[in-house]
Amino acid sequence: MWEKLSNSSLIFSKSFLKVNNDFYNNTTFIHQLYNYYTFKGYYNLISNQIINIVVSNFIVFFILFFGNCVDLHGIITLDSNKNIQDFINITNFFNINYFIWILLIFFYIISFMKIISVVDDIYVYKNISIYYKNTLKITDRELDYIEWNTIINNVTEKTNQNLDIFYINNIICSKDNYFLYLLNNNVLQIKSLNKLLEWNLYFCIFFSVYNNNFKINDNIFTEKGKYSNKIRLKMRFISIINLICMPFILTLVTFYHLFSYGELFYNNPKTIVSRGYSNREKWRLRYYNELQHEYDERIRIIEKYSSEYISLFKNKMVVIIFRLLIFLLSSIFLVLIFLSIINDRILVNLIIFSNKPVLWIIGILTPLIALFRNYMNYQKKRSPEEVLEDLSKYTFLEEDFINNAHRTWVYKKICKNFTFKGLIFLKDIISITMTPFNLWKISYYSENILEEVLQITSPHNRLGFICNNSNFENYINDSIEE
């Protein structure tokens, strides 16, 4: 959001595309061109932002309504037929304390800025849409089936410049390349990286050293003290803001995940025990100059093969126990369903235990049976070596891992970082509460962070300052010399 506002065409009257110039200098335009491609069109891009605003405002409205207007105790202890209106008092909607009012005002200031950003994007990306249709001759519908390389090839033809996809991707991934270096070299000593901390670090570090054209400031080498102080002050200011807003942030995050995944977990219980990579681990698996949409597809395939590999090592004792539980629970379930067909009043009037009717029991048995049955599902299995061989095509694996794929120690190594998504969520919630303190701690190393950024920064004859690890020309030259 902040990046969009700082590059706003409405506020700063940025030109749409610099003509008669080196295309690589059109960094803002290149980012907009790529954003348009990843969202697959104008209306998808704009509607996605509008929906995000609506969703966040709905969650805030729901929390206020549910917390202030609904008699939760009355509903929980309900023992007879009553109307829902008996438990709702809408007049209490704004019955909140001064602290909540301050947080609400802050939230709606951010919402207003997001609306400004959307209005600006409506103007900016309308021009991008026209460029795609009239200049590149590509419609929004065709973007679903066109590779990014094809887009750049079309731009090359229209600009009459010999554009290199490597240079374009380096421009788009410039900040990501630096962040990847800082993480992989433990400059940012972070064990658990949630999205909130990631966004804060991006804002504090890169919005200090980059200008509005997505380029590193030219005077960063001569005014190191100025920029390190700016990074440190931003981190401490944002840390305080995070600490003040932490109850609000935690509530929003919890309800968002509850609404997003609650229904999915109930109807597809296997997702509760599905595995995935944490945000920190995903950064470890990322490559320099790897575009977001390409990385998202690669990590999806990595998780697919990792899940297949782990499924080959099912515990035999657990399988036996689950088979027994499926038989017992299914028998009870079928009897209850049969009785409810004969007399539908049984669903709510027949109490099984602890004041729980048949309907409640059926609601619990259904996901449990599905969960156990999913673990028992038999699929044609490949050998562990074959699965890891496929996995190695998308991420680095030591040859020793593939040769010993059937070994327990390899299984434990694969499982170590590929953990349950439910556990990842719990760790993220805990790490969110620590975000203000982690940010404040990192602020003491602002000089070291800037120094590392400067050490890894080198001038490029076409792109300006770039992360040296992302300059693949160095590796090509080294291999030629060898």
C-alpha cells in the first residue's frame, strides 16, 4: 500500500511510460506491467483490492457486533425455543472504550489510504490495460495462458530494444534479492518469520534505502549514518505501533483464519493434518531473481512431492488403530442416521450424553471418520527414491538423500521443516505477539544491516545498483574462466 501511494500517479503525476529512453529505467512501469500480469487482468487486480478492503472491514464489524450486541451467555445456556432477536441488542454496537476507539480510528485511516490506493490503481492500471491491448495485442483473458517470457518478447518487439528477461526479473525482484541475502546469511537473526514481521522489515529497511522509482538511493554509500539512523528509528516507531495495536492485530488475524479455513477444515478434515512450509522456510527455498508467480508454482510442486514422500512412511500401529476406529464410529453413525430417517425428531430430541443430541453427535462423527479414512486411503505407491528424484528437480537435495530415501534419518530430515499447517498457524500467532520485541531488538543492528546491504551491492552498467548475488553474469564469467 505504502509503495503504491509513494508511486501514485494521482498524487505525484508520474508519467505512464518514459519514451525514447532505456526501457530498464522504467522501473515503476516494469513493476506495474508484472503486477498486471500476475493478477491476470485489470478487473481482477482492482476487484482483488476492493475485496480485501471489504473483508477487513467486515471482520472489524463482525467483532464489534458479536462482542457488544450478542448475548453469548444466553445463547450458550439456551435450553428452550427462542427468537434470535432476543439475544441481540444493536444499541450496544458503539459501546466501546477509548482505547478501542483509537484503534478503530487508526484502522479506518489505513482503510482510507487503501481506498486512495485503489482509486489511483484504477487510473494507473487502466493505462497498463490499454498498453497490453493496443500495443502488445494481448487481452486479459489471454493472460491465463501466456508466459511472462512471451510478454517481455512482445515488449522487445514494440520498443525496438534488445531486452533481456534476466534484467527485467532482476528489477522486479530487487528488494526480494536483498531480503533473501539478509535472511540466508543470518544478518536478520529470525527463527520465526510471520507475514507481519516480514512486512515491517520491508518497510523499515527497503523503504529507507530505495527511492520512489524502485532504485537504491545514489548517496547511500556517502551517507551511511543517515540511512542507518533512519532504519533504526523506523523500526522502533513501528515496534511501538505494533505493541499498541497488538490486541487488535491478533483479533483480526484469528478471525480471518477462522472464517477462511473453518469451513474448509470441517468439510475437508484432512487439511487439519496436512503439511506445509513456514514462511521462513519458504524464503530459504527461494532463488535469487525468482518471480513470485514462478516461485508459488514451484513451492506448490515441492509440497506435493514432500507430502507424497511422507505418506509412504505410515505408522503400522496407527493404521491398525484407525481401521478399528473407522469401523466403530461408522457403525454408530449409520445407526443414528437410520433412526433419524425413521423419526426426524430424534435429531434434536434424543439426548445421547451430557445433554448432547443426536445431531451434535453426527456433526462430530462425520469429520472424524473422514479424517481417519483419509489416513487409511490406499494409493498406488512409488518408491521413496522415485519421489525424491522428482522432488530434486524443483529444489536442491543432496545425492545422499536420494540414495538413502528409504532410511529413517532421511525421512526425519524431510519432516523437520515440512510440518503440520495447524502447528505453523499456532507458531505464527505466537510469533506475532513477539513481533514488536523482535523488531526493537533488530533495530540495534541497523548499522550492521546497512553495512551488509552495501557490501553486497555492486553497480551494473544497465540496472544501476543491484544485489551482487543476483548478478548471474558473475557466475557465467567465472564458469567461462574455469
